[in-house]
Amino acid sequence: MMKKMGRKKLTLQKAVEHLIRDETINELAADCHRIASKHGFHKKLSLVPSAYRTPICLALIHSEVSEVLEKWRDDKPIDKELADIIIRVFDLSKALNIDIGKAVVRKMLVNERRKRLHGRKRM
Ligand SMILES: [Mg+2]
């Protein structure tokens, strides 16, 4: 069971404050992209037709999610595998020129305003 968060509701003003500070996220995304490039992952990806690159990156993000699940099932720490998910998402967002910092804050604001469970009965 997820622990109930004790933080205050995300307001528009707080979201704007996040947006001002979100360069940290974008800097991390740029570094993830730079490190992946340095280690040859983008060169390898450039060998496949461009139409397949994003789906391959998404499949690799999915593989990291599966790695988290396997670690969890083995009752092992999941922190590094969770980090791998974020690293791959950041790398892809930079490759696609997505301002991930802004996107995260904007989506959090949308989520904050949604109805409880968004009308669904489970999860
Ligand atoms: Mg991994």
C-alpha cells in the first residue's frame, strides 16, 4: 500500500516555481544523452532506420521497467533499476528535443487537478 503523501496540493504558483527551477531536470537529461552518446549507444542506434529509433528506445525503457519488477520479485534493491528508467527517459527526451522538465511539471499540475482515481475503480 502506498503511503499517503503529506505535502500540500500543487498550485499553479508552485508549478511556475518548479518551472523556473526545472533546468536541473533538463541538465540531467542533457547529461544522460551526452553519456549515452559517449558510450556509443546513439551511434549504434543510428544504424537502424530513423522511424524505428524511438520505438527501440521505448522498448529499452520498458526493459528497464521489467528489470525493476524482477529485482522486486527477488526481494532485491530496486533503486538502480529505477534510475535506469529515468536515465533512458531523459536520454530519449533529449534526443527528441522535448523539454522534459516543463513536461513533468505541466503533467503534475494536470494530475493534481484530476478527480480521485480519475473515475476508475481499481488502481
Ligand atoms: Mg537496468
